[in-house]
Amino acid sequence: MNCFEEIRNRLEIRTVAERYGIEIKRNNTCLCPFHDDHHPSAHIYPNAFHCFTCNVHYDILGFVMELFGLSAIDATKSFGHKKEYHKPKYSAAAEIQKIKRKKREHFEKWEHEAYQTIHDYLWFMRDWFEKYKPSPNDTYIDERFHIANVEYHHAEEFSLDWIQQFSNEEKVEWKWVVDKMRNFLDEHKEEEKSQSAESSETYIKVSRAKSPDSIPVNW
Ligand SMILES: [Zn+2]
């Protein structure tokens, strides 16, 4: 039996968590120390900690490593070799936790705004699609109709991937697309507004929309 197994056999995660100030309710739930939790969203199993919000799962060692920002060896040392174990140095560890929590909250805020942007972009394109759809007798087709025709479908697909497929890392990797959407919206929302006030300017705006720079996202 190696030292990791020895600890897993000897100690219960519940005892350790309580020792470190985590209050465990009767139904084995507790406030998650890894995110800003107000209603218990973590569950203590006989051999594991699981948070349904963070979607993390730790055994006793993983839990202590994460809680105090320790390596596996240092976490093991913190349990000592006999029946006793001591609390790892809290000051530095608490600081690490604070930074981790800040980072997570920062990400969550960004992710929320990013999704809002994707959603806005999707609706904006749907709007353009309807608004500039040529009628059967039109010989002239507004460039915005072409853009919206392609972009709407791309944005729809992207939005579904965002919700169903992307990991957090992938979301960050695709940040450039969200940024382009944001820029595009910032630029064109104003344009649309002023246009509905002065419809005589429509044609000038149309030719602006033809410049390659204003083609939205290069998928
Ligand atoms: Zn959590």
C-alpha cells in the first residue's frame, strides 16, 4: 500500500472536510468551497467530494490539494503518518483559493456576456435576413441579405456548440469569434438606428456594407 492509498483507507473525506471548517448537512450536502456558493451544491460521498455547480469530483487527496493549493506529496504530508493530521498552512492556501475563486468568477461573468453577444448576433442576423429579403420582382439584392443568409446559420450552429459542446477551454479559444460579433454589433446597431430615422441614407450604408472589412466573421 503506498502512502496515497494509506490515507484514502485511513481517513474519511467527511471528517477531513469538517475539520477544515466545512459544515456538512444531514443529507450530506455542503457549501462548495470552490465557488461562491449560497445554497449547498456539493455532496460528500463516503470517498469523494462532488460539486454539481463546478462539476468537480475529488477524492480525499484531490480535495485537500485543491483546497489548499498543495501538491499530492504536500497534501499527503499534511495528514501525518499516524492517526493525527494537521491543517496545512492556511494563510497562503487561503490566498490561492481567493485567487482561484476570483478567476472562476471572472470567467463566469465573461462567459455569460459572451453568450449574450452570440444571442444578440443571432437575432441581429435574423432581423437583417427578414428586413432585406428581396421581393420576387427585385433585381437588386441588398448585400446585407447575403451576409445575414450565411451568418444566421453560422451563428445558430455556434450558439448550439457553445451550449452543448464547448469546454471552458474551447470557449476561451473561440473568444475571437465572440469579439468579432461584439464589434460588428457595436458598429452596426448604431447604423441601423440612424438609418431608421433617415431612410434616405440607405443606399450609402449599403455600399459601406459591401466593403470587405464589414463582412462579419471569417468562419
Ligand atoms: Zn462548486
